[in-house]
Amino acid sequence: MTADVLVVGASIGGLTTVETLRARGFRGTVQVVGAESRLPYDRPPLSKKVLSGVWDEEQIRLRGPQELERLDAEFLLGRRALHLDTEAHTVRLDDGRALGYRRLVLATGLTPRPLPGADSLRGVWALRTFEDGAGLRADLLTARSVAVVGAGVLGCEIAATARQMGLHVSLIDPSPVPMLRQTGATLGQLLYQLHTERGVRVLTGSRATGLVDDNGQVVGVTVEGGETIPADVVAVTIGSTPATDWLIGSGLALGDGIVCDERGRAAADVHAVGDVARWSDGTTGGSNRLENRTNAVHQARFVAADITGAPDDFQQIPYFWTDQYDIRMQVFGSLPADADVRLIEGTPESRRFVMVAEKDGRPVAVAGWNSAKAVMAAKTAYLS
């Protein structure tokens, strides 16, 4: 069988592609390959609702069996793509099958970066799948202390959740403030204060150098300077890499992701969406690879429209949000570490405010804490 559209990746980007195709009246055959055997589910709640035990697997499921059946698509779950042949228009799977396609959409996401020596130790976790979240939660329930290596969005969310569970938490990162790459220095300093006020030991400017074990169980993290941070559990959140290893030799251009034009086209009849995709920016002439749910949804809708011959306009304004303790932070645009940031509403002391960031006198981002309506208004005023 040759599918009219073959989608590799069954998370939010891949599923949204299929749903948008059907919503636009596409009646061709569709196949979806997913590496996990579970029905498609949402990943952002893993570090919050799932880790805290508030939600179970069913509550993070994107669609139930009946909803997937109505899409009239064949879902091949628990199967991993191993090789793409763009000339033959085929994708080979780990069970030996070769799937043909007329149009291909790649939505394979990310692979967590490992910490050397972590694979052989109990109590060390990356957080990418539901199984990871369930396993990390089980360990946290019997732990007294946890070390989080990496203070990006995921690391900060895990630290906040673990602290709210009553654990002693250490957050380790070589940057001067948490989430520097995502939020810049000003907001990063406010995040530092937020976590320290809640009792987290924040070791910024500290690089983890190794893990300490006792008979195969992790008991600590060593940092530059020689200190050992005690930990019954270690969460490793030192970034991720695009899941493109299986595409080496396929003929696609790979460079920190799948290199695409401004329409998400990586080659003839091949598109890429979501965390794995590096799209050209027609405005700046550069390219961007954005790691967030909202971008995956927008790109998937655009690609589905392109496949059906009725493309929408696509405006690539970076966006992400994070929940930590009782704070929801939303950021539109890109926040360089050296941007000039000014307050336009509220106060940091009240934990409710909006800021605008400017670079060379031009607005480049708006950010809000617990100010959903106000930050949307600021986005319209400054970035549209």
C-alpha cells in the first residue's frame, strides 16, 4: 500500500496534521507511525500534573479510540521508523515493513541529551515519555532529596513539582540564572528568587561533573569545585536533540533539525513540523527551530493546508508558557539575554505583571506572569 499521506510521529504535531487534513476535506489514505504503543498523548503535563499525581494517563490523552477511528487513518503504534528513501518514497520500519507514500510529514520530536554514566544507575531519569513520568513519580514518593540537573523550562517545572511534594530539591545549572536562554536575565533572576523563596537550593553557575552511586543506586551529583550534592533521585534535563539520526543518508538536509523552507518543505513531497523542524524565516532570512506545543500545532495546520492546495498564512512568532508553583509565565517572541526589559503593567512583587523586551530599540518579546489577558494585549500592541 502507498499512503496518500504518511505521518511519522504520533504526538501533537503528527495528530494535528491528520485532523487538519480531514477537517479540510482530504479523503485520501493516511497512515501514522508512532514509536510509542500508547494512544497519542500530551507531553507538557508530564512534568506537572502527571509528576504530581493529579492526572493519570487517560487525562493527558489527546484523543480517545473512537475519535481516532473517526479520522479514518491507520495508526501504526509501537513502531519505529529506521530509514527514509526519498527517491523511492518509502519509509522502512523496525518490523521490516516498507511503507510507501505520496506525501510525507515528519514529526518525530526530540531525544533527551544523556548525562554520562546515567544509563546504568537506578534513580536517574530523563523525562520524555509517560513511562518516564510514572517512573520518576514512583521514585519521588519514596525519596527525601532530588537533584535536577539543568534549569531550563523542564528542569524548573520538575523542581517546582518536587518541592511541592515536600522533597529537598537542588537545581543545578551552569548559567547565572534559571531559564536564561528562554527568558533572558531579568526574568531569570525573578525565577531564581521564586525557587529560592520556596526552599529550592538553586546552584546557578555550577556545572554537574558526574554522578555518585552506591551499588548501582544514585546517591548524589558532583559539581565543579568538588562538592557532592546528595540526592536519592536525579532528574536530567540538560536539553534535547532533534530525533533525526534515522534520517542520515536520506538526502534530507540536517542541521540541528530537519532543514525546511518557509512552507515546511524539506524535499519534494516531504514536510517536517514541530520540535524536529528547522523552518526558514522569510522575513529575516534566517531559520528557527522552536521547541513548544503551540508551534507544533501551527506548523501542522499550515502543512496540512499546503498538502490540500489551500495554504494559510504562517507567522512564526515564538511562544511558550510554563507553570511553576502558583505562577504561569507566558512569553511571546524571543528574549535575548541582553535585551532591555521594562515593566508595562503590574509589579514583580505582586506576582502579576507584564514586561516588554526591546533590542536596538525594537520590541522583540513580551512576557507575563499570571496575566493572560494583559500579555495577549501586549503581544498585539508590540509584536503584531
